[in-house]
Amino acid sequence: MNPTGTVHILNGTEMYKNFKETQFLEAEWMIPFNEAMCYGETCGDLFSDEFIEMRANVHQVTTAQYAEITLKPLHPLFCGDFDHIALWFDEDMFCQMNLLTILAWLDQTDYEGSIDLHLVGDDFQPESHYSLKAKGYDQLYKQVMIHKAMPKEVHPFPLYKGVELYLNYLKKDSDLMLYIQQHQDVPIKELVSLLIGNFKDHGLGDTQYFEMIKSYRQNL
């Protein structure tokens, strides 16, 4: 079966559950993208065997577990022939790097249909909208996520802000890393909660923060 028409790609299971519970998109085809592309290494050939192995290592799961959690929900997208794709993502760095990855894959596969990007705020409420084409995002993805270089132009603007944060947040002098340095005596669990509350524009979760704090304190 090759699904056609419109598919809605959502940033993660929590948004998917919310949309299901509230019947926001009713009977529309919805797919969660369960990743955290702003954290850990990646490669240029998206969703290839090399990519799967790299990302499974980042998340400390087996390749079979990664396939079940991340790839299985995306199967209709990989196998379908959709002429319209709606993307639903938050404006924070976490979501914007996931968005860039999906746009890069659409570019790599020469997707020529229409793309609507819906940016959501608190409680997943839509706040702004952009119409996009899957052109230039493969190059942008490689420049940013593999070569770690800031492009001259990034569209739309929330993606630009996400890229800026992504390229800087792990540097020793970033606001986030300085905060971790300044709170060395705070228990990890408590510090994770503080980071989630104080750095909402990053959108990172407890797993990423735990790893960052642990890595920093081990290297003292």
C-alpha cells in the first residue's frame, strides 16, 4: 500500500498523543519523528545503515530498538507518494534540528510536493506558518550538522535561531555550559530541572542534560 494525499509529521510522541487526544487533526495521517538530532553525531546519508548505527549509539540502544522507535513510525513516509506534507514543530533548538533533518531528507529524495511548516507554542497550539520547498536543505544540513559551520542564510528565521543555538550550546563559554560550570555543587537531578526551566529555547530533555552534566563533571 502506497499512501497518498497529505501526511502530517510531528515532532515526537508527546505531540502525537496530544493531537490524538484532542482530535486536532481528526482522521488525518500523522507520523511522529522520534529523534533528538541536536545531540550526538550524524552522517550525510539520512536513514542509511550508517546513520542508523550512529544514531543508535548516540541513544545507547541497539539498531533494532532504534528501528522500532524511530524508523517504524516513518515507514508510511518512506513508502508513500504524498503530494503535500505538513510539518508540526516547536521553535526551540531541539525541534528545529529535527525539522532540518526531515527537510534534508525530503531534499535528498527530490520531493517536489508542497510543504507547510506549522510552528507550535505551549500546549502544541499553532502560532505561525511557512510554505516551503525541499530545496537547499540537504546542503544546509551537511554544513550545519556535519561540518558545524554557520551558513550565511537560513530560512525560515526560527530555523536560523535553532542553528545558531545548535552550533554554540556545547562550547565552554555558552550560556548553558557556563550555567553548568557555575552549579557544580548542585545534585544532577536538581540541576537538570533547573536547566529545563531556564533554557527553554534549547528544548533539551533530561536525558541530554544528564549526559552533558556527567561528561562535564568527569572531565574536571
